[in-house]
Amino acid sequence: MGEMASSMIEMESNCFNNEGIVILDAFCGCGGNGIAFGKLSPFVVSKVVCVDMDRSKLRKAAHNAALYGIPSDKIVFIEFNSLVIMDQCYREGYNVLNNTIGSFIYGTVETEICEGFSIGGLNLLPPQIDAVFIDPPWGGVDYGSMGKNGYDLAKHMKIHYFKTENSMMKDPLSNANELSVDGVGLLKMAAAATKSKLVVYDIPKNTNKSSLGLAAISAGYEGNMKLEEHYLNGRLKTVTAYMGRDYSHMLETA
């Protein structure tokens, strides 16, 4: 799937005057998607910011990136909660978190060099990001039991994180420091974090398209989005939604 998403990113990067975009891979795991983006020309993607809360996965991702010959300055690995990064560290593409204040609020994360790649905390975040790729946890193995078109992004996706006064995601009914964001709130976070609102969203194959449309409207999108279905051995596995521009021209040429 990462190879397919990277080809779409390559086309979208034309809107950035061939300067190479900075893309945030919000749930990088062992790095498959981030590596696919990293393999693109630096004139298409200049840097990939891979985020995961599990350092052991980040080390595996760095190892995998080295195996694929990705330049060590092309990918940076951040050990942190990606929801906090999107919600509280970036506004319209720019890093608004002062490193000193950030360390005071969130604590420091040790930086290490693994296979030539930097793994660390918020101090490694670049000054700006141009696009966000989100392949979030869908809620365990039960998502497939919800039937065709039965997965609702607002009802069935729940991801936990903690908030501070800098948070954009306010919950007036809760005074707790922990929030859970659904699939709609996740898209709003990703869209608000980038100036271009270029977001690539990997969703379950049985996602209700009406819930996806409502999520896009809630995040401020207008016009059309592109949906890409991924098949393996003739069976639909996942769907990827591309948002950030109007794809109506594709309907005219279909």
C-alpha cells in the first residue's frame, strides 16, 4: 500500500513547485510506508517524519530503511504520541512548540543513532510539515465483523492520548487529561496540522462512505476526494482516501 500512496504523493507534490514536501507518517510501525515515501526523489519528498510510541518498532524501521538504502537525513524517527504532535505541535504546517516549553510539558526523550538514523523526541521535529499520512489502529480484529459498509469512523475508531492547554481538541464534558479521538477527530487533527490540508487516510475496507464524507466535511474539505481500493489475490483488503484537492476532473475523464 505504501508504494501506491507514494505514487499519489509524487503527483500531488507538483503543487509544491518541486521543492520536495515534508510528510508526517503518523503511525509508522516498522516503517513500510515511511520507507516507500523515502524512496521518492528528494524533489518529491525531502523528508519523512515517522512517529510511533514504541522505540523497538522505530529501531526496526530504521534498520529496514537502511536495508533499502534510504539516506539517513531523509527520514527522522520520533518516539511520541502522534495525536499530540498533530494536535498540539503543528498549526497550518508550522511547528508552534517551543522546545524548552515542550520538554517541560512532555518531558525529554533520549536521542540515539540507529543504523545512521536519528531516533528521539519532539526536539527532532522539523519546522514545518506539508502532508500527513495516517494509517491508524482500527479497533482490533473485530472491525471486519461489522459487515459491508458497517464501519463508522465516528463510532468504531477510538484512539487515546493526553491533552494540555495547547490542545485544539476540547472536550467540555471532561476535565481529565486523557482524551479519546475518533476517526472524524483524527482527520480534523491531520488537516489542521498542515497548511495544504493534504492528507492520505488509510481506512478499513468496510468503512461506511457516508461517515467518511461527513468526516471530510467536518475537517473543512469541499469538493471530491479520491478513494483507492487495494486488492490482494482478488480480495479487497483496504481503502485509501486522498484529500487536499478537488478530484472532480477524474470524473470528467472517466
